[in-house]
Amino acid sequence: MRPLHPLDFIFLSLEKRQQPMHVGGLFLFQIPQDASSTFIQDLVQDIRESKSIPIPPFNNRLNGLFWDEDEEFDIDHHFRHIALPHPGRIRELLVYISQEHSALIDRAKPLWTCHIIEGIEGNRFAMFFKIHHAMVDGVAGMRLIEESLSKDPLEKSIVPLCCVEGKRTKRMKAAPVSALKGVLNTVKEQLSIAPHVTKELYQTVFKEMKNPDYVSSFQAPGSLLNQRVSASRRFAAQSFELERLRKIAKSLGVTINDVILAICSGALREYLLSQNALPKKPLIAMVPASVRDDNSDLSNRITMILANLGTHKDQPLDRLDIIIRSVKNAKTRFRRMTSNQILNYSAFVYGAAGLNILSGVMPKRQAFNIVISNVPGPTEPLYWNGAKLDALYPASIILDGQALNITMTSYLGKLEVGLTGCRNALPKMQNLLTHLEDEIQIFEQIIAEKDVIEIEPKMSANA
């Protein structure tokens, strides 16, 4: 038995009918040209007939405040095989994912499901995998993806995710620890880091909060994004070329993550303007940051950075400057702490905000307006029995008071964007994808004009 991490417990406590707490991934595969007509059926049979014993966390079920091994594991409780209705466009696929992402996972069993979806145009099929956030965070989930698929198109008989064999199995084996000893070790660790956390809290209250770049958990304005959510989800997805963002970042002397936050800021501003709902004060984004310092694929090791998106400014470069300064302020603070100190510091600083989300008392008054997450993904092509992974789109969580989530990952030179929103709260949410493209083009125009300005003085000097 493995005790729940405090973050895992929070994710479980937050769950209710209109607030599922699982994350997901939509994987699009290209069927090999020389594949047999029964290619997908063979994959399905391979999964259903696999005799492999699932490995942690896929064989773990809840048992009070602990994770326990499910001795009655049955793959048919977790696996679905469906075909899209004709004509099998991405539109039909996203409708199905939206519906499935709205459904709770059965807590009596290990908290994950896998869906194989055939009948997609372009000789493709999809896998939609969802797993409770209490079991893994984004970094751990990405590791599971990379290790369950193959870099070799000729490798066969891979059962995705739940039954990965080999080095990962060895890495995750550890000496058994009693439940009581695990709890005592956790308490001892918390007591040892308390002095440094107290020091950082003192510095935040008496020094950091006077810094104009410091973002507190009390300055996010009320907005259309912050209202109660229903159980209905809308999922939208699109890919963008990473090279475009790299050129912008290089020209402006900033990071790709800075550019990503800036284009999200501009897209959110345009969307809210179209709804006559742009707040006068800038939106605040919660940006999850991994503090994982081990190779474990279990539990959650994340904190959050609050970024000022500068949406009250109409100029893209002004918004970018505000974003950079607010993120730098948070990162500088976290560099002074270990991962466990960061987690405890965050629990104190953002505790009131967490209680508000947990209780749902004031959904319109949140510590942040939106979650924007970017998890690095695979850099090499991945395959499943020779079927190449073309794209992977993350689907995430929304909460009462947090009606929209933007989650991104990277794969093969693309930024894969997944939008998860409340269908009833946010009209035409999918238009945000168009606004993201528009913002990229605006920045491309800015750097093009910048290059012209730099070239002209050189030409004058040569003349």
C-alpha cells in the first residue's frame, strides 16, 4: 500500500459530477500503407488478450487514504473500441472526445480508461486515454506515453500504457514500505523543511509583495472564464509549427514559453472582446511547474507560477514584457528552495485559493483566471505496431470558477494545443484556436518589421 500524497488527496477531494478530475490524451495514428485490412482489429485483440500484469499506477485502486493493488483487475472494465459515424472527420472525433471527457471514472477500479477509435478520414485511427490526476501529473504522464510506444516502426506487440515491460518496470520497483512507516516518514520530512519555508514566507510578506512584478493570489479580476461549470465539456485541438515560435523568440530575445504565454494572452483578449467581456484589470494565469527531482511516474510533483498576462494592454510587446517580468519574479523565488520546500511554500501561499476552489463558495473570485500548461513532449517519431503517431492533443481539467483550460505539448516540431472548456459557460470557445493563429501572425509581422528597420541603417551606412 502507498499513502496518498497531499496533492493526490486534493485532486480526489475536488471531484464531483460537474467537475471530473481526470486528464486525457488524444493520439492520432496513421495506419501503415502495407497494413492488413484487420490492422485495428488485431490491435484490439492484442489488448484484450494480453496476459501481462498491469504495473503501477495502472493496477492501483483507492483504498481509503492509500493506493492498493487491484487483485481483481479486468481489462474489459477499462477498454473501449468504437467506430466514428460517417464521414469520420476530426469534427466527429472531437465531439466524441468532448462527450467522453465529461464522464467520471469509476472509483471502484483503477482510475483510467482507454478508447480505440477507428473510422477516421485519412486512413487514421485514434486512441483516447484518460487517467485521474491523482495518479499522475503532466510530466509523469508524458513519460508513460514515450515509454509505452516505440521509436522503431518494426517493433510489434506493444500494449500501450497499462502493461509496459522492461526498464520502466525495473525502475519502479522499490523496497516495500509499511503504511505507518510511510506516514511517519512524510511527517518527519515536513518538520525538517519548515524553518526554510517559514523564512521564505516572511520574505514574501514583507519584501516580495512590494515588488510591482509580484503576482499575488488576490489580484485576478472576475471574468467570463470564472463561473460555475456544468458537467458538459467541449474539447478543441490544433497543431502549430514550433519553428514559427522559435523564430519569434530568437528575434525578440525571449524564450518559447514567453512567446506561448504572449500568444495565449492575445487570443484570450480577442475572445473576451468578442464577447464584450474583457476585464479592465489584466487576467492572471496559473502556469503549472514541475518540481519532480526523481524518475518516478507516480503521484504529483507540481507547483504553480502566477503570471500576469497583461490583457489590459492592446500592444503585444507590452503584454509580453509584463508576462516576462512576472514569471521571472516567481522563478527567482523558487530557485532558493528545494522541491519539497516549494510544495510546502505553495500550500501556504495558495491555501486560501485552494479552499475556495474546493468549496466552490466564490467561483467568480479566484486566485487566477485560467490554467495554461505546457509539457515538453517526445522529440522523435513514435509508433504502435508500425502505425506512426501523427499528433497528440492533451485534454485537461476545468473547475467551478475555472471554465477554461489551455494545455499544450510538443511533438515532432509541432506545438499541440488542447482546449478544454465548459460547453455551457463559454460560447464559441473553439474560436480561440483562430485567435491563437492570428496572434502568431501578429508577432511574425512585428519581427518582420523589426528586421527591415535593422537592415535599413546598414544599407544607409554602406551607401
